[in-house]
Amino acid sequence: DKYKISLFLQGGTHSATIVQNPQSVEEQLGKQASIECSLKGASDPFFYWYKQLPGGQIHMLAYSTYTDQVENTGPSHFSASRPKDEKFFLSINGLLMEHSAVYFCASSLNTALQSHL
């Protein structure tokens, strides 16, 4: 069986632009799906991956404050990576029906205040 993961395209902030690719994914159960988030127009951003369930609940899956530094906060099926300053990836391994949701990436500027949170 196939199911579809829908991605929400998040707009940019502070004259920066976030692009998610691809905008939707269809893959067989048990396989892997990957999505990419790219940021243009800003440097040293904080990145976040979120999953929104059909009922509207939003769960953070991962965040990154620097290149090669990622905190995975979601279940073990989800794994994020940040090989470059402006790119943040999310992989979903062993796809299940419950993984069908809206996924979105967000970013914020790296500020002195955030560094202390």
C-alpha cells in the first residue's frame, strides 16, 4: 500500500526564504522518506522540524542550532541532519500509516537570547 505525506510550505521570515523539497511524498509502508529544508537570505539560523496531526496537534521532531548539531526530539523513526548551514533534512524510516501528516520546517535567527534558552 502507498500513502501520502503532505508537506506544508512555510514562508520565510526576516527577508529570508524557506523552501521545502519535495512538497509532497508518496512512498510504500516500511520504506524511507526524506524531505529537505533550505534557507536563503540568512546565516546561522536555528532550524526546526514539526509534524502536524490531522486534529491540529503540532509536535517538534528535531531542532538544530548549528551545522552538524541536531537534537532529535521525536520518536526513533524520525532522524534529522544538518550537513550545511542552510540545509536541514528530515528522514522517516520504516514508514507507518501514522506517519501520514503535514510536516513543516521553520527557522529563526540565532540571537543572544536564544543562545541562553
